[in-house]
Amino acid sequence: MKTGWQTKTLGEICDIERGGSPRPIQNFITADTNGINWIKIGDATASGKYIYKTEEKIKSEGAKRSRMVYEGDFILSNSMSFGRPYIMRTTGCIHDGWLVLHQPKVDPDYLYYILSSDLVFDQFDRLASGSTVRNLNIGLAKSVEIPYPPLPEQQRIVGILDAAFDGIAVARANAEQNLQNARALFESHLQSVFTQAPLSGVEGRGAGWVEKKLSDVCAITSTLVDPRKDEFLDLTHVGAGNIESLTGVFVELKTAREEGLISGKFLFDESMVLYSKIRPYLMKVARPHFNGLCSADMYPLAPLPNEITRDYLFYLLLSKPFTDYAIQGSARAGMPKVNREHLFEFRMLLPDVKKQAELAAQLDALHEETQRLESLYQRKLTALGELKKSLLHQAFSGAL
């Protein structure tokens, strides 16, 4: 540690108290604009520093059973977003999922940065690890140690971190916007293929486009099998949760044996397209590159030869016209689901298979480029997060 710096506990530099919850809370929530702000974790943002307002208010009787906090107070989540600090920019009451740090004997921004660092979080994590429910109590929070330089040094560190973090915030915003733009470009082109092409066919500009139903171009040829049988035990199983929305990327795949499957599953092969009939707005469609089993909540669709290519069918099922149609026919209590009859009644204008292959190849190329850009921007975002951690580590080890 740097010469002239001390080590102090949070209990030495501020008063720490726990929030309180009037119960049952629903009896104290009020729509009265004169009610007292009721501060919940949802009123904060993951990347935000301050809490400015609340969505709910409580009656004054509820405030008597809670804990008031004031502008400038620090509040610390002791359960959900564990150890995350926020600075109050309003007054209100906190429930017992918060700790409040009053009257810190330290620069407020310095305290915010140190509480946001791994140096403090690692202590929180270690101290709370022995409890059945991982949360912070007052005693644990008070015992956390922080580096305590003289006030001018605290302010110097804050100035450096403020400038650096402002630059990082701009770079992060740019990377996030670029990430959104890359995704939007692919989605825009995907939708243009299936919204503009049919129109051009109607107007006579799309020679060779023919109106067909989905049942004319693909079918479900698989039957349900028992995944407990020896011949199926080591086949890969695909459920809706194993497919990323829109991209069709497979995640966290396991075999029937590993999952301990007992209910009937569909066999599929790599000539098929898998479509999740549950919650069609999630757009979970995939082109398997292996043979396996899929959930009974998925349709293994086999393209009919010379009618539709597998790749074109894949993108058709991701298109807005089809998704809107599927959503309209899936309304049911509890779980939106597309039934077979509705699925196969979908009508579209379809080009010949040569044109299908051409359009699908264009979409594949754009999708590949989008994935490359997404990977690039995700790496940038990760690097920026690591840079913040590195700067905080340097700051509180005296290296800045």
C-alpha cells in the first residue's frame, strides 16, 4: 500500500443500518402522489450510479416500520444484485434487502468507486459464503476493509477514474450501438426477402413465384420414439432451450442419457429444420448438422424435394410474415403454442429452388458477417469491462 495510506473498515468510516419492510407490504403500497418513495432494486439500473425516483410509494404508516434514507446516502444491495452500491438522489424508505451507509467520512465518489471494485466485492463474497442464504448483514458489512488515503489523494483518484470511466462509457455506447446496427442490418435484409419478394410477384416483377401452403413444401415425417431405448440413449437431444432466438445457434446440448429423458421424442436428421412451436415470438428455428432427438414441443420439418430448400425453409420460418401468422394462431391460456393444422395452412409466394438457393446463400453470407461483427463488438465490450476492473485495481493499490 502507498505511503501515507491507512486501512479502515466500513464500520469506522460510516454508520450502517438495515432497511425494514412493513408486512404485508401490499397493505402499505399507495397510489397517492404524497406517499413516501418505496425503493426497490428495480428502481436502479445495473450500470447506474444514482437512484432518482421510484415506481411505488408507501403510506406514512408503512414508513414507521421501515428505514428512511436521504439524498446523498449510499444504499447497498444485500441480496439480489449482491453488494451493488447506489447513491440516493431522492428520499424514501428501503426494505430489508438494502443496507444504508450514512455520513461517510470519505469522499462520496471515492467510496462509490471502492464499493464498486473487486477488492470490496471479493470481501463481501467471502464473508457471506458461509451463510445458507447469501446476503450481507450489518456486522459483515462493517468488517469490510478499504484503503483510506488522505482526502486530497482520494479526490485525485476520483478525478482520474471519472475521466477514464467517461471515456469507457462513450466507447461502450459506441460498441453497443454498433452491435445493434449489425443485428438490425441482418434482420432488415431477412425481412425484405419475405415481405418485398411476394409483393413483386403480385405485381408481375417476380416471374416464377408461385403461391403455396407450407403443407405443399414440407412435412413431418418423424414419429415419436422412446428415448430410453438403447438405440436412442446416446443421441443428442434438442429442446427449445437449446436454440438461440433468431440465430439458430445450438447451446448446451446433451444426450438423452445425460438428460435422463423418459417421455417420447421425435427423431430428426440433418436434412430437416427444427421449429419450436412454443412461444413463436421467440423465433427458435435451427438447421441441425447432426442426427438426434427433439422435444415433442418442436416440429422436425422435412423439406420436400424440388419444392423448397432446407436453407430457404429455415429463413422463411424466421421471417416476419410467418412469425406474425404463427403468433396469431397460437393464442391459448398459459402457453402460446402453434398447432400443426395452423402451421401447415401458412400461405406464401415461393420462387423456384434455384432462386431459393440464391436468396438463402445471400442471407447465409450476411448472417456470417453479422456473427463476425457481433463477436468483435462483444469482445470489445468484454475488454472495456476488464479495463474498468484493472483501473479500479490500480487505483486502490496505489498504482495510479
